[in-house]
Amino acid sequence: MWEMNWIAVLLSAGAGFLVGGIWYGPLFGKAWQREQGLSDESIRGVNMPKIFGMVIVLNLFAAFILGHVLATYGQPNLFVSTIVGGGIGLGFIATSLGVNYLFALKSFKLFAIDACYWTLVYAVMGAIFGLVR
């Protein structure tokens, strides 16, 4: 039987939110917005508290599931947890985005921004689970 590391879940969810703020803010925010075809005006009326609230809930759920997956490895160390997290991001999330983006005729640049973000987030989440044991 495994026990969930709730501190790691909370820290991982927060890290996903923090990495997203940097990734889709100063690093790639304008490029992502341009590739999505979103103008500054079109995003002004968006209910950001609702979006941020749902992002936190979804990140918590993702971190919980990642914690469950990592628990099947016993008590994996930092290296293993990071590799498993990054592997999930690259092997499952990025490939799924790739299929969707191909059929939606989205640009490769948009795919690269989003796929790299998710790979990084899951690697960071995995690292947190490896550190907070």
C-alpha cells in the first residue's frame, strides 16, 4: 500500500502554476498568443480568476496522479522521479498534443511551445516528488 505525499502534491501543483506563469508570460507569452491567433483585445474580457482557479484544480489532480504513478516505483530518487515525470510529459502529453495539433492544423511553433511546457512541468513535478520524500 502506498501513501500519498500531500506536500509534494501541493508543491508540484504550485510549481506547474509558477512555471506556466513564466513560460506563457515573459518567455513565450507573445509568441503563443500570436500562434493561437489571439489579440490583446480578445483576451481582455476573459474571466482570469475562473481560469486560474480551474488551472490550480487541474494541476492538483495531475500532481496527485503523478504521485500515484511514482509510488509504483517505491520511493524513487530525484533522478528517477524527474525522468519519469519528464517521460510522461514527453511521451504522453506532448505526443497527444501533436496528434491534436496536426488535425487542428496548428503550427509547429505552437506545438513546440506547448509540448515543451508540459514536458518541463512534469519533469519539475517529478523532481519535487523526488526531493520531498
